[in-house]
Amino acid sequence: MGLEQTRAGACGRFPAHEDGPLRICLLSYRSNPHCGGQGVYVRHLSRALTELGHKVDVVSGPPYPCLHNGIALHRLRSLDLYNPEDPFRIPHVLEFASPVNILEWLGVTTMGFPEPMTFGLRAYPFVRRRRAHYDVVHDNQCLAYGIWLISRFLPTVSTIHHPITVDRDVAVRSVRSWFKKLKWKRWYSFVGMQQRVSRHMLRVITVSECSRRDIAGVFPIRPHRIRVVPNGIDTEVFRQRPWIERKRNQILVTNSADTPLKGLYHLLKAVSEVRKRHDVRLVVVGSPKRNGGVMRLVRELGLNDIIQFTGRIDDDDFVRQYARAAMAVVPSVYEGFGLPAGEAMACGVPVISTTGGALPEVVGDAGILVPPADPKALEAAICDLLEHPEKAERIGHAGWQRVRGLFTWKRAAEKTVEVYREALRAHRGL
């Protein structure tokens, strides 16, 4: 195990008072800065907490987050076997001197996903050595045995964005082969650990009422310990750019993942029908697996000439893509919150979204909602906006207003601090 520390600025120490500033250790087993909600959550929540006057240290495994100035980042090294630049590499023999590295290697080679468990084993000694530096620990959906050990000597809060059992069940249902079903069950075998550890958390944060209900159904957590704190949207980055001309027939989707949960397969089927009536172009932010299911379906449907995969892009390019789009589609079968919907709305782009999971809580009446896993419904909604540009403009404006009124990171940070203080009181037995 190795540890590196970087600090963008110096922060002084201060004691924890009932209403005073807190010293927070924010744990995240992986925090991809370019895609996925966890990296976004860590980056913006840590900044908002710091702006409220609290001191935040982020402890992360690879890929590491991009943090704002003044926030300490502690990098816990791992074998990083899912690094897209060197996937499933063969570790050097000296790396096997670490028992945790051996566990990580064995987990990956037996088709499991060991990162939550091994991150917890690495985080535990780090936090234990620095226990005097922190008032509260905030675990970002790791829920590993090491996090449970930390909770025994420091008040610990966990965020569960949504129950991973949903991902597992959708993945298992999406395949017919018994071998592939077993493969998915093995991949998600860490869920049992998370369920066992969750019962020891003093408080659990989730990001929507839908997730709260689903978590209560599959995790052994007492309902009075679960708090709903909606995510924020970074409106400094995701904002309207009226000087960029919209392309009337350009559809944007922000997820290129091959995972069934994200629903891109259903959107591709819908677009293949829409193109029979309209001259459309689909822009997909990201890059799918070269030989994965998405690319196979693109070839089967003959969509190569109207689809563009952007690959990895920065926030500025991302917002320009929103500005050019006639609409944004969120085809997910399930979302615990739905950052892509909120970011599109913040940019004034009309949104078509499924009703999967918490998406209706984000979109509200400021977008078009259709049932999940329903290509026909997506097709009808897309054609409706293409044929009624005035309706699209009205929906785009309503979405912009909704985000600015309900979803800010300052508000999320304030509610998160309330949960921290509850956990502190519970830990002291007050």
C-alpha cells in the first residue's frame, strides 16, 4: 500500500463545536473526474463544504478526483486493474508483498469487483493514524468492512446514491445465458458486504426520495437514520450559451456506457425509427467499448452515418455540446438522482427523460417523461419536440428555472452538515 498527499492550500486546525466548523474526512473508493456521478459528487460537495467554512480532506482510490483549490487530496494507491490505459495488467511480483494487493488481484481474476473492499482495508489504517485530525468521516458509497472499523472510533456517515442491487438485478435480467447471469452475480457479490456494513452507519445520506424508499427495501438500515439530500448542479459551468446556434435536429445523450441500466440500447432503437421521418443526428458524449453491445447495435441498425461519439471531453466542450443540441435524452432504466438531466436543464436544453428511479424528481414538470425501456415512447417524444420547436423552447426555459431554484451545491452542503451534526450527537450518545 502506498500513499501520496497533495494540498492546494493550507488549512488550520480547529476543534469541533456544536455549531462550529467541522474537520471532515471524505472517502471515495473511486472518483473518476471525467464521467460518472461519484467524481462529480466529491468535487462539488467538498468545495461547497469548504466555502461554508469547514475543513475537508478527500481520501480516494484511483481514478482520482479533480478538486478545487484549498482542498487536500490523499491518494491511496491500488493495483488499479481497471485503468483504461492499461486494463487488467499483470502486477509486478513486488506488488504481491501487500496482502491487500493479493486480495485485489484474486478478486479481479475471479470476475469480481474487489475495489470497495480493498479500498476500505487501505482507508482504515490511514484514518486511524489521523483520527485526531477529524471530527466526522463521510463515506461515499463504499460501505466496506474497513469503513465499519472506522465507524467504531469516529462518527461515520455514508452516502448511498442508489442501491446497487438495482444495477445487479437489471444486469442479470438483461442476459439469457446462465453463465453470464452467474458472471454478473459474481461481479456484484460485494453488495452483501455493503448490506452488512450499512446497519452500523449512524446516518445514511441518499439523493432522492425514490432512492430512500429503495434503500430501505434492501438494506437493513433503520428508517430514522436515512436522510435525503438532493445533489446540486454546478450552474457556474452548466449554463446557457445563447450565442451558440442550436442545430435543430441534433440529439444529445451523455452516456455511452454498455451497461443495461443506462438504457442507451433503447435510445438507439428509437433513433433508428426517428430517422425514417426526420433528418437527425445523435451525439453521444463518451466512448463505448470497441466490441461491446452498443457498437454492435449501432452496426446492426445502420446508424454509423448519423451517430458521433465524442470521446472524453472537458466541461467547456461539454457545455458547447449542450448549446448545439436541439434536445437532450436521458434513457436510463434507473437513476438514483440523474445529474445528466439536471445539467442539461441548467443549460436550457429541453429534456426527454424516462421515469426510471428518481428522474421524475429532478425533471418534474419541466421536461417530457416517458416509461423506461420503451423505444416507442422515446421515438414519439423525440418526434414531438422536432415537430414543435416552440414547445421545445418552452420546456428548455422551464428546466433552467427549475434547476436554479432547487438544485444548488450550497444547499446540498448545508443539509449534509446537518446530517454530520446528527451523527456527532449520536456518536456521543446525546
